[in-house]
Amino acid sequence: MKLNKIIIFLFISFISMLMSPLILSHIVTNQVFNQAKAADTLGPELPPFNTVVVYGFAYKDIIPNQFDIYLSVHLQKTTKEEILILQDKRMQSIKEELKKATITPEKLVTESYHLGKWQVWENNKNITKGYELSHRLKLTIDNFESLKKLLAELSAIEDVEINSLSQRITTALQTQMENQLYTEAINNAEAKANNMINALKKKNIGVSYVEELPRQTDPMPKYNGQFMLAKGNNSQLPESTEIQIQQIKLEVRVKLLASYQ
């Protein structure tokens, strides 16, 4: 009799061990199901007040305030000594013009410099005539008013070529303009929000969120092929040469949420 009880006890224990994971899984499944059902019933968490979503815009066409003049000195002479002496004279002439225009020497930088043999093709072979020098420079100026006169004076220097001109807005000016445009864009959005909330006959209780949107225009420097001006050998570029300024459009776009009750 005692042996039977022991066998029955062991059998029940074995069955319990097998059933425990299934019972636990059922309990957990029910808990998850009940939580999901509760969340479904309650819905997503809502903000404490109703909101309207509006977009504000502001833009401005900005006149560039910085210019890069690309110029080059090209020389051909029989000896290296001759070409280096002449190069020094041409550079002194350029620096004198910068001094007259009250432009510091640091504004003039070398883009490339090459001194090599001057060769020409004659009688089906290369003939060395001497030496050839090519010196490409970039001059940065901040005063548009003096730009035309400076171009004319530089182009009057023998062996100097004005190759191109680029224009841009400086980082300081861009930051200054952007700060103004942020204010205008937000004011624009707030006015729209007020109009919408008034139409709903509700009370505007303030802005709850503002976000800057990606820009559709690029305020980076812009280059104009129209400025590919070349000259040489005393062919002076007239001061009356037309220089068209390409305005740069700077735009700010914002998304704004305003709450009402």
C-alpha cells in the first residue's frame, strides 16, 4: 500500500513538471493580450491641448559682399634670370595697385606657379626658345565700389590677364541675415496659427513646438561665367565694363505647432 502511494506521488510530480512551462506560457500570453487590449481601448497618448500645425517662410535676395578676382602673369624670356626679374616687376606693379586701393597684401594669394622650358614646334620637332613662367593669383576684396576701377587698373599692367571673377556672401553676413529671417519666418507662422485658431473660435495658449525645415535654395557662393574676362599686352579692360551682380537668395522655412483650448 505504501509503495502504491509512493508511485502515485512520483507520477503526479512528473506530470506537474511537464505542465509547468505550458501553464506559465498561458499566463504570460494572457497578460500581454490584456495589456494590448487595454492600450487599444485607451488609444495613443494625446497632448494636454489641441494643436494646429502651420508653416512659416521668409526669404531675402542678398547682394554679395565679397569678390574673388582670378588673374595671372604669363611670361616668356630667353634666360631664367630675365624671366625672374620681369616677374618681380609685374608683381610689384600689382601690389602698387592694391596699395592705391587700400587693399592689404594678404588679400593676394598664389593659386599656382610654374616655371619651365619655353618650347615651340618647328620643323617637326620641339625647339627650346628659353623659359616660360605662369603665375596664377587670387585677389579677395570686400568693396564692390572699387571693383571696376581695380579691374581696369590691373588689366592695364603688361603681361597680366584677368581670368575670371566670383562673388559670394561672407559667413558673417549670412549669419546676420539668417537671424533676421528666423524671426520673420516664425512671425509668419504665428500669424497663420492665430488666424486658424480664431476661425475655430478657440483661445491660442502659445507655441508648443518649432522646427527648421530643409532649405530649398543654396546660399553657397555662385559663379558667373560672364566674368571670363581676358586681356594681355596693354589691352586694358575699360572701367566702363558692365559687371552684373548676381543676387543670392537666402530662405528660412519653419514648422510651428500652436496649442489652443
